[in-house]
Amino acid sequence: MGMRCSRQLLKQSSRLCLLLLLTLAGLAHGDDFLAPEQAFRLQVLEQDAETGRLLLHFDIADGYYLYRDQFAARPTAGGTVEAGELPAGEMIEDMTFGPTSILRNAVQWELQSRDSTAVDIVWQGCADGGLCYPPQQHRIEFASAKIATTTTTTASGSGSGSGSGNLSVAPAAQPLTTLASASESRLFDWLQNSSLLLTLPVFFLLGVALTFTPCVLPMVPILSSLILGRQVSTGQALRLTTAFVLPMAATYALLGAVAALLGAQLQATLQNIWVIGTLGGLFLVLALAMFGIFTLQLPSGLRTRLDELSRGTQGGTYIGAALLGVLSALLVGPCMTAPLAAVLLYVAQTGDVSIGTGLLFSMGLGMGLPLMVIGTLGARYLPRPGPWMDLVKGAFGFALLATGIWMLERVLPAPLVLALWGVLLLALGLSLAHLATTRRPSSMLLLRTLGVALGIWGGAQLLGASAGAVDPLRPLSWAQPSASPADDPAGSLQFEPVTSLPQLQQRLQLAQTQGQAVMVDFTADWCVYCKVIERDVYTADSVLRSTNGITLLQVDVTDHSAEQRALMRHFQIAGPPTVMVFNPQGQEQRQARLVGAFDEQKLLDSLALITEFQGYSQ
């Protein structure tokens, strides 16, 4: 049983490791995203002022590309421009533009202008690492073939080449990064203001706490099978668990070093919709393997070699334990997004390899401490392999399914997600009902009752999903009489749109004279997380009550216009979703700022900083 579990873990984790390596390979071209003028260098190769002919050359940096359909040439002061044909390019499935062609490496474009002294050239490109630039506009004067940068336009909209939304382009010397959640933001700030002597033990304790989360619990039966599959003494069990834990911690340390080398591009990848979808799908596949629907196995030759290593010698046994430790770290790593992403972001911005290695190695050792205790004592006290391990595998299978659906709900339509939850609950209910037939009468009634309840809940979710419902906790809300907008104007937060910095400052001053706090929400049409927040957070009753008496303003940066960029630069906003809160004195409570995805409770915690002493209704 132990070797079988080891093989399954090895196969599953190897696939995840390959995915990680491919992702990192695509990111290895630099520490930070290039400024647009560096990523896409425009040159005039030939120009004839009399005939109006221009031959343009775009030098595209490695790891970047331009949208073929987003090229445009516009004459100034009347006149016309005839544009030559662009290369066919490479077809991709883009989240914003759909099936579209992209251009890499280098592009030449011939233009013929009549009765015009200058022409405006517009294009838009993205980085493979997940950043998509706003449309760029440059003016070329025929008399001198001079390229003059003008205000960025938005006629072609904002694209999303790799799933990430557009971010404001900062000066080339500054990295472009965003935090993934409010908790990560606070952890990030704490890291910046703490010494390494303090952060190392804190992250050791964090690792200990992480051991008892659903993400790390699958390591327990893996380690148990490694120890219990052999007749070993307590001392041998301790050495085996040490051989398992140290490589696991070293794997996290290596991840920290890689984060320091890759810099800002790592965080963009963590927010990439394709990465989220792939990891969510991977959890679903691993869950099916847990249920025994299929078996993931290595090629027979490699499998035989691993068997020889694990059985042949004592040293080989330790090698097998070390290999399992490395692969276990790769398996559960993507699940620990909150603390792991915060540390990786901090390391990416500092660029300090030693800090990244030390912090994540300390966290890995903390995760390994309970595993060492369990593994060492397990040789004497844990039950022997048997049918109970199949029950544990089934429980972990359902946990993996729930984790996969939770990850996919950020990228799938809400009714489809509700249907997935319904199928999961129905399957869990049927499994409990079947399990009840093998139990004692004392537990049979409880299992059957729980199974029926979950089955009814799952059926209601499927019924609600078919009617367009989105809330797993209230799947039949569509069948209830709905109030008209006049009767229920507060079904969701009602924001006042703001389009420029002067307008926002004016509204802040007005709220200050009225003694009101202010909440400012930054959003965009291409922001995936913004849609989830609007659906799940801004419709929550507790949020609606907590914002009573607070001025609600919203900045839509979909177009990424000059006014919107100026506003974002003023408040140092990297991109949506971002929420700022201002007290009645017009001062932003920076510690309450939310950057990236957040849930209902995180928003309530931020609002509490400005409402608890003002007497607003909660």
C-alpha cells in the first residue's frame, strides 16, 4: 500500500513539477517587466516626405508580443493613410479578444500617407509573464521621421494576453507587482519592517500551523505508509522522517531563491487565469485518482528502479523518503496561496536570495516538525494499514475536489460553479449513505441522515444552477419573490462613478464637510477577481449594513485613459481590484487598503477601522 501511494504521489507531483518548470522557463527572461518603449522598440527604416512612404520596424523583446489586430495608423490634420499587410502571426485564444493573432520578435510595416504631415501609430502588446500594456500611441512627423510619444489612447480597448488585466506602466526602474490579497498585504508590510532574526522563528511557527490545514494533511498518510510499510525501530523512523522533511524544506527554500531571481513576474504568473484554471483542473484529476477511478503510474522501467531503491538498501530507503519529501512539497505548495504568495512577493521585490531561501526553509522546517513527531511515534502508535486508509483516501479525494472547485470558481461562470458544488454534495451524500450500510447501527442513522441532507442540498444547487442561481448557500433564491429596485435598492453596493483625480478629490472634500467616510473601489471589465467580488462580496448583507453612511465611489480603469493613469499614479495603485478607505477627515487608512482578491470578512475588517468609532450601523 505504501509503495502504491508513493507511486501515485510521484506521478502526480511529477506532472505538477513539469508544469512549474515550464512556467518558470517562460519567465526567466528578466527580473522585472520592461517598460513598453523597451519591450516594443519602434524605428523608422525608410521615409519619403514627398511620397508619404514610411517603413516601420518593431523590435519585440523576447517573452513579449503585439496584437496583430490592434495596429492602427491615423493621419493628422486630414489626409489618408494606406497601411500595408502585416504578417499572419501566431493564433492564440485570448481572454479579451477571443481567437486572435499575435506577432513576436520583429515586425515591419509599410505605410503610405497622403496630404498629411504626420501620422499617429497605435499598437498594443503583452508579456508572456501575465502583464498586458495599455494601447500605445506614437506620432511620426514626415519631415523629420521623428517619433514623438503622445498620450496613450484607448480606442482599441484593453487586452489581456495571458489572463491578467492591464496594469499602469511604471518607470522602467520600478518593478510592477501587486499583492494577491489583503492578508498578504499586511504580511508583506510586516516583513518589510521586521528583522530576519524575528521573521525566521515566526515563519517556523507559521509552518507548524500550516501542517494542520487541509493543504498539508495529505502528507500524513503518505508519511505513515512510508513508515508503517516497514518494520522499523523508533530511531529508524526518526531518521526516515528526517530524510523526508529536510528535502521538503529545501524545496521551499529553492522556491524562495527562484522568486528572488524572477522578481515581479512570479506574482503576475500566480494571478494568471490559465495558471489558476490549470491548478484547479489538476486538483480535480488528483481527486479522481484518490477515488481509484484510474491509477497514475510511472513507466515500468523507472518504477522498477524506484522499487529497487526503496527496498534494496538502507541508503536507498532514505533516498526514497527524500524523493517523496520533494514531491510532496511540490504537490501541496500551490494550495498554500495566502502565506506563500506573500513571502514570494516580498522576496521578489527585495531580490535577496538569502532572505528568500532562509524564510521558506524555516517555514518548511516548521511544517516538517509535526510530521516528524507523527512519523516517529507512528511506528509504535498509529494503526496498521487497512481499510481505514481507503476511507482516508476518499476523504482527501473529496477535499481535493472542493479545493479544485474553489479555485475554478474565479474563472468559471457562477451557475456552472454552483452546479459543480451540487454534483460534489450529491456524490458525498451518496458515499455517506453507502458507508452507512457497513457501519454499526449506532452510527448508521447519523451517516444516513447526513447523507440525505447533503443530497438534498446538492440537488437544490443543481436545480438553482439550471435557473441561473449563483449562491451555494441560497441555491433556490431565484424562486423567492424578488423585490423591485424601488423596494430593494440595496441588493448590491451602489457606487458613484469617478473618472479623474480632480473629481475624486472634490468628492473626498464634499464627504469631509459632511462628516462621512469614503470607500473607493478600483475595477475594470477585464479584471476577473473584480467580477467575483461584485458577485460575492458587494451583495453580502453584512457588507451592505457596514457601508450604511459611507460614501461609495468607483473608478473604472478599463479604458486606461490618461486621467485614469494619473489617478492611479497619485494613489500608487498597481491595478484592480483595489479598495481604499478614507476616514471622515479625508485621510486614507493605508493599513485598511485591500489589493487583489478579498472576501467579505476582509472588507468588513477594513471598514471597521473607519466605522467603529463613528457609530455607523453594522
